[in-house]
Amino acid sequence: MKQLASIHSLIYKLAEKFARDAKWKLSAFKVLAEATPNLREFTLAASEDVQVELLDALLKRRGGGDDYCPNATDMMEALRSVQVLPGPGEVLKLGAISFVLHPEYDALFVRECYPHLFEALVCKPEPTLYIVTGTPGIGKSWFFYYILARLLKSTQPPPFIVWEHMTVPNMAWCYTHETGEVFKGERTSFDDVLMNRATWYITDGVPPMLNCLARTVLLTPPDRKIYKEMLKQSASLLYMPCWELGELLACRRLLYGTVDETLAKELYQHYGGVARFVLQLPKANPSKGLDKLLEELHEAVASCDTDQLRMSVGSISTGPDVSHMLLHIVADENFKMQHLVFASKWVAEEFVKEAVHYELQGLVSLLVSTSGALKRTIYEAAVHAVLSKGGRFTAAPISYDRESFWRGIEEALEFVPCTKQAFFEDLPDTTDTPPYVVEGVYAQLQAGTKRGAEMFLAGEAQKLARTEQPEPAPPTQQQAQKLARAKGVVPAANARADKAQPANDAAAKKAAAGKDKGKQEAKRKEEAKPKEKAKGKGKEGKPAQPADGAAASKGAPPSLRR
């Protein structure tokens, strides 16, 4: 007891002389009281300058670093004091305390994916290296605070939590659970702490030091340069999903009340599920309207060509940065990457319009190299872009059900270029058939509406819409074989269902009707003339109608007609 009193008196005197705060006094008292007897005696007998130097060294060796961080310590204390952790769709509040890396914020919206993603980090003892990535701007950095809260409220909190951030190069923070304090120092200051397997090591946008045993979590944009070394050591790669509109609106209601809901919805229709652009951008720029808030997206679309986009489709982690505003990563329920999609329908259409106008062959190449949902989106946008420019097109109605695929009669449609584009929900309701026809306007379905999916070209066109459904043509031989395979039946060799069948039937009837060879020979010659004419057209390379019935432009490249 006498020695503890001496230690207390010494620490108080040193704090007064060297202007140390109460937190330092508490930490210094603990570290000296727990030191070995020889070290305590040596410290008590040394000069005051040496005593302070020794105490600072002891604090650093315990994970104290070079500088005590009161704001980070207060944040950790606030997180520890949370009685009940909020669930998805709720807010984690710190009260008067702010987040150390985001001092302008004191509350966190808990995303639907956060609890499940945290469980993925702790559910297995191995691996101990994790990479959490995803589309930039969706909340990976905010997930850091949720990790801290979960660790501090766990039944066995880690003895140390070390973190780094890209905004403070070569520096790190270390939280010691025993003292509740956070110290900041050079990243190498905490080597001993990082050799503890129970330590958590979290870095945001910074490649972590890998010569350690701590459980390491890297939060990063999809940039392979940052995490390639971790992949070499078999790190687990997890993808955070983008936001749904409902999730964004819930966050707006709880934390971004100054952002108009209608504006948030409009930004979502353009930027997609990225909170940085849908919520943070309008909050930081309250005087800007929609057009001003979309300037960055317009620039991204204009500056990204088909080669850059194709490179990003091949590997989003090595593509140009601008592509992340155009392409978003879709993750499955296990946080594995499924595929890429355009940020929004608007982005796809604007990008394709630019490509159709300036680099049509590049767009064709992009269509060939893509697949799945991305290919369908590009193709649909390309059709809209080509149709609205006007021209002569070959079209055929199609009918499809589970057992058959029927193709109607082809016809030529000719359209003049339209002067305006509008969406179904923007056009007035009328009783006309088809509805919503406005002269000179290219109208298409607005994403999210429940009206019919017909697309039509209104203006000075020779034919706007059919009034009667044409009689379906019989299936071709290839279609019949495909249908038979689907039913598990092998079609007979003579069971042909192509366009030549009616001709064979007609020939048989003619043969049975009369035996006059001269008349038959004359008729065969007459029938041969249109066939020869058709062959000549085939040599000229007239495009065939695609099987899916999509409109094909007379002057468009083949890929746009498939």
C-alpha cells in the first residue's frame, strides 16, 4: 500500500510538471503498478525526465503508441456503453461523441447486410485474412464502426483492436480493452500487439501488414492493387451488396431528413444503389438541383468508352475508376460476386447512345464479349437508340409459351427520326389504341412502372401498330426439333415443319390433279423464277430476321440485328 501511494504521488507530480491529462495519469499508474519490482524501483529512483520517458515507453510497449487519442478513446467508450445493439434498419447513436474518422457524424444506419457480413468474419477460426469489397460508396467504411460495436459487445472482446485508414498514411490506432484507451502511433509501433492471435487488425483502403497473427480485415474498393498480396495468402474475398431503394429511403428518413424524398428517388434512378450519391451528395449540396447533382455521372458516362467498359467487364478490380460509376457489383447471399450490372437503366441507355453515335463498332464488340443480364441490358438500350434514330426495319411478331415458339409474318417498317424521348408515365392517359401515342415522340417503358411493356415509335411513321394479330407461321424444322428435344421425343425424319412443307404439299396436289407433263413443266419453270430471284437477294447479303423477333436496322451491324 505504501508503494502504491508513492506511485500515485509520483504520477500526479509528473502529470503536473509535464502537462499530462487525467487519462495519461490513469494509464501510467496502471502500467507502473503492474511492472516488475525491479522496474518499479528503478523508475521511482530515476530523475523526473527519465521517469516520464520510461512511463511513455511502457505505455507504448503495452500497445499505447506514441500519442494518446482522447477522441478515439471517447468513441470506444461510447460504443461500449451502448445497452442494446441496433438491428438492421435502425440507428447506432453515439450521443455527443463523433466517429473518429468521420467527425461530422455521430450516428450510423445499420444496413441489412451488416449483421450477416460480420458473422461471415467470425464464424470460422480459419481463415484469419478477410477482404470486404464492393461498389464504391455503399458503406464499407461505415461497416468498420459496426465491427467495433460488435466486438466490444461480444462475450469475449479482443484484448486489442488495431486499425488504419487511408487518409492517415503509415499511422495506426490501437485500442486496449483492459484500459479502454486508444493510442496512435506509427504502424510498426504495434508489432507486438499484432502477433497476438486474439487481436483484431482492421484497415480501410490500406494494404495491411501481413507479417502478423492477428485476425485481419481489409475494407477496400474493388482495386486489385490493394489486396492482391492478401489473395496470395488465401484471404477470403467478400462482396458487400449495393443498397435497395427501400433501404435508402429508410436511411433518409432517419438520418438525412434534409434530403427531399423525391430527389432521392430521382438520384437512385440515375446513380443506382449508392448511398454516397443518393444521400450524402445532396445533403452536402442542398442548393443544387437534380441537373447539377448529375453532372459527375454525365462526365463519367461521357469519358468511358467501349474499350474501358469491356476491360472492366473482364475484371472490375483492374478496370478504370470511372467504370465503377457505370457498373455495379451484384453479390449473392453468401457475399460472393455473381455478376455486373449497369448502375441504372438510365446509365445503360446514355452510354449506348454515346456509343451508337461515336463508336458503333466498339459497341458491337462489347455486345459480343458480354453475356447474361449485362448483354440483355446493352442490347435493349441499343435497340432503343437505333429505333429512335429512324430508318427502315424488318419486324415480325412472335408468340411463345412453354411448348411452342411461333413466328409471325415479316413486314417492313419505316420510321423517321424522333425529336423527343419520353417514358410511359410521363405521357397523358387517353382512350386511344394503342395508348399514349404522341406524334414525334419515342416512348418506352419507364423502369418501375406497371403499365404494358410494349415499345412503339410514334411520329410520322408509315405504320404505328397492328390492329389484328397475324396468323402464326408454322415452326421451322430447327424449332420443331428443339421442341421435340424439350419434350423428350425424337422427330421423325419426314416430319418436317419448315417453310418448304407447304410447297411439297402443293406439288403433290398438282401432280395428282393432272398428268399433262407439258403443263407441269411450264409450272415448274414459273415456280423456279422467284426461287432464282430469292437466291440472288441472298447473295446480296440481305439480313435475315432474328429469331427473337427484335427489329433489325437495314444499315445496322449484324450484332445489333441478332
